[in-house]
Amino acid sequence: MTEESSPNKNSSDRPIPKEAAGVFDAAGRSLFEALRVSFIILKVIMIVLVVLFLASGFRTVGSDEQALVLRFGKIRGVGDQRVLGPGLHWVFPYPIDTIIKIPVEKRTNLPINSFWYFQTREETLPAGPKTQIRVPEKLDPLKDGYCIVRSQKQEILGGAAGSDYNIIHCKWQLTYKIDDAERFFRNIHIEDVKPGQSYAEVIESSIKPLLQGLFEDTVVTAIVNYTIDQALFLSQDRITGHVAKLLQEKLDTIQSGIRVVSVQLTDSTWPRQVNDAFLASLRASQESQKTISEARGYAEKTLNEAAGPIAEELLAAIENKEISEVNSTGSPQDEQELLWSQLAGEGREVIAEAKAYRTKTVESAKANAEYLQKILPEYQKRPELVLQDIYQEAIKYVLNNADEKIIIQPTKGIKGEELRILINRDPAIKRKSQKEK
């Protein structure tokens, strides 16, 4: 057996023909080229993927937004750099960095109807001219919402009215915005964002229960300090301001980052079950207020006519017991004297006339006293003559000041005669008399 035909001989030791060696070299070169092209394509793909990965880190923050960058769940940055303003920003792509956009300029309206009475779907529709809505006989606390306010009796009597309160129904609208993005993100729970949702879309539905609960508690706390007339007609602006202030204090206490823009009382009414009685009470209250207003106006007018602008102040000073007691002792009161010096109106005229009458009376008394003192020596010597002279002077004064004089001389010795005189007054004399008066 020859060496070539030996079955135990390894075939690799056999010499390769030249034709076969050429075929193997061509296949190797083809495989090498194929692998080289594949590696080049793979590098290009990897470079493109890296570029796309890095390019995906660019984020745009809207003009009404602020953004926080979370790096592995924690806020990235220090100080002012923790919050990104509007514009284009680059962050490491997910999952390294996550950007949270918060709409800080968006104003959201939240209606609050918790204090309104229960309405069916038919009742919420616009009522026609002949439509009548059936009013329940009693208010149901399980269905109907309401607010408790002070009664008018408490306003008048203070705490003497005890637990006397009134009920009203009211609707509100809260307008709010996010003022501090970082505080809002840290302290307000937001539900997980589902695929296809944005963080801004989830915010409104997530914080609605919180705001509604705080708002309802604030309304209950604030509105109980007002009467039903103030809540329905007189002080609605004051009440809404009070509610907004208390609500903002509550939001600041929990560091919510939310700011109250406005609070509006959109509707308010009394319970429907007492409509007739309330309208009657309202008319009576209006008439009472009208009467009180007219009485105050009349009093003010009377005081001004009597004493001028300082009438009330002077009246209070006169009624002041301390000043009256001091005045009764004769001590001067500069304040009261100053008020009297500023007196105007009819009071000033009356006082001026009184002072003039006092001066005239005193001067007349002095003159009479001097006259009597003067004639006293003559009266002591000849009293009848002095009395006759005084009588004649009085008659002379009376006759000189009389418009008409009629003198009848009595007839002696004639009995049964009557003297009848028809007197026609002279019109000239009558006019003169009226003119002098």
C-alpha cells in the first residue's frame, strides 16, 4: 500500500493544488471586504445614534412655563439655576435627566358649587316662561349645600343672640396660578403622568381636590362673621377679599407655590323654602332702614339749622356729665366755651337775641333804679304830687304811642241814656300800624 492511499494519513498534510489555492484566496478577500464594509456601516450607525441621542436632549420651555430638571429623581442645579426659564435648553436625555415643565403664567378658573342647593338636570336647564320648579318642603343637609352666616339679631345685640344664625346658598369661582415652580413640585402631590399626557395636563386635575377642600374650609371660616344682608347685598367685595386673604395664608402655610389671583362670589341667595317670609322681612328691613335714614337726616338737618356744623360735638359736650359737674362748680371749660363760640344757625341768633334782651333789661333796670333813686327825696316830701306826675307821664306815653284815640266824657245825672259809637278805622292808620309791627 502506498502512502497516498493510506487511510490513517491526515488529509491536511496533502498538498493543495494551485487551482484550489486561488479559489480560497478570492473567497477570503471577499469576506474581508464584506466585513470591512459592515464595520464602517456599523460605525456610521453608531455615530448617528449617538448624535440623535445627544440631540434628543434639547428641550424648549414655553414663554408661560418654567422647568425643573430631575437627574436620577433629584432636582439638578443650585440657586437660580434650579429653575429653567423660557427658551431652548439642553439636558441629558432620559433616563439620566427628566425635564418637568410647569405652567407658571397660566390662570386657571375653578368653580366651587359646594354651597349651592341640589339641582336636577332639568332644573339646571334654562326655564321657560311657564315652567314651574317644585321646591322641596325642607332643606336636605345630605344633598343641599349651604353656608352659615350671622343673624341680624346678633349684629344688634352682639353675643346676646346666642346661637342664632342664618343660612344662605352661594356659588364661587377661584382663579389661581402657580407662583413658585420648585415649591409646587416639592410640596404638592401630582398623580403619575400616563403615556400621552403632559405634566401640565395632570396638574389641574390633581390639585383640584386640594384647592376645593381648602377653599370650602376658608369660606366657612370667613362668611360666618357677616350678616345675611352683608353676604347677599352689602359687603360682597369685602367678603371675597377676606376669603382670598385667608386662602392665600393657608396655601403659604403648606408652601404650595400657588397664588390666589382672585375670588368671586358669582351667585348667592336665601333658602327657597322661606322665600315669601324672607321677601317680607327684606321689605320690612328696607322700610326700617329708610325710616332710620330719614330720621338721621332730619336730626342732622335740625342740628345744623340749630347750631351749625359743630352741633353734634356741642350736644355731646353738653350731655357730658363730667363737664356739666365741673361747670356747675363754676370752673371754666375752655373746650366747651370754644364750641359755644363756634355756634351757628338759629341757636346763634337765639343766643344773640337773648344777650341783647339781657343787656336791654339790665340797662332798663339800672335806669329805673337811678330814676327812682333820683325822685326818692321828692317822694318823701310830697308823695301825692310825685305819684300824680308819674301817672301823667304814663298817660302821655300811652297816648303818644296809640294809633287811634277815642275819649268819652261821662255824663252825670242822665239816666237811661246809651252812647253808641260806630268806629270805622282809618285804612292809613291800619297800614301804618302793620308796617311798624
